[in-house]
Amino acid sequence: MKNFFANWNYKKHAKFVTAIYAVLYAIDMTFTYCLIKKLNKNDWKLKCNCKKQAE
């Protein structure tokens, strides 16, 4: 890893930063997708229970 930082230039910086942002974006989108899916699943159950109670 020392050799990677020894000869630092813009091209290496761009690749390194892009890789970090891509990984963080993928983690964020996956976490958010799972969270929203879980919340919507619970909302759907609540709506069904409300309809049953109204009848």
C-alpha cells in the first residue's frame, strides 16, 4: 500500500475517490431500499388491520 501512495497523482486520486464513493453509494442504496421495503410492509399490514376493524 505504501507504493500506491508514494507516487500520488490526479489519476490515482480520481480512481481512489470514485471507488470510495461508489461503494458508499451502493451501501446507502441497499440499506435505504431494505428500510423502505420493511416500512412499507408494516404499513400494508396496518392498512389491512384497519379495514378488518372497520367491518
